[in-house]
Amino acid sequence: MNKKGNLGLIAVILVLALLLFAIYMVGIATRDCNGNRDCAENAYCGTDYECHQYPEKIVVKENNFIPASLILGLALIIAVYIYRTGKIPFQDKFKKKEIDK
């Protein structure tokens, strides 16, 4: 085996590893904050590692789940009725009338 070639390959890998480590450390060093404790009282640390001011107005949407719960409840009641009786409710009204020949 060529020992000089192996030593050169190890040197290249070592230099690349040190370069990647240096880039990683510079990225950490340039952060404005790492957590909310690093920011002022009226700011938070964002995912971009910078301090952002809290918004003045917080919008809270009121959810109304009554229509969805009524539809789900009605569907459950119909499913239980079909399971217990084996008949589909209101099926006779929706069947097509057969024509006598």
C-alpha cells in the first residue's frame, strides 16, 4: 500500500471535518438568542434565533362545534339503528318504483 496516499487522504478528511466544525460554530456564534431568556421582557426568541416583539393585539377565534357535533351525533344514531335492525331508515321513500310490464 502507498502510505503517502493514505496520509494525504486522512489530511483532506481532517481539514474538511475542521472546516465543517468551524462553519457550525460560526452559525451558533451569530445567533441573537438561544431561548426566550436571552430576549427582553416583551420579546421572544423565534425559530430564526432572533428576538421578536410580542404582537400588540392577539386574535382569538371563537370556535362553534355545535353543528359538527349534531351531524356526528345523528350519524351515530343512524349507524346504531342500521346495526341493530339491519334496515336502512327511509329506504322505501328513495327507491325507484318498478314499472309493470
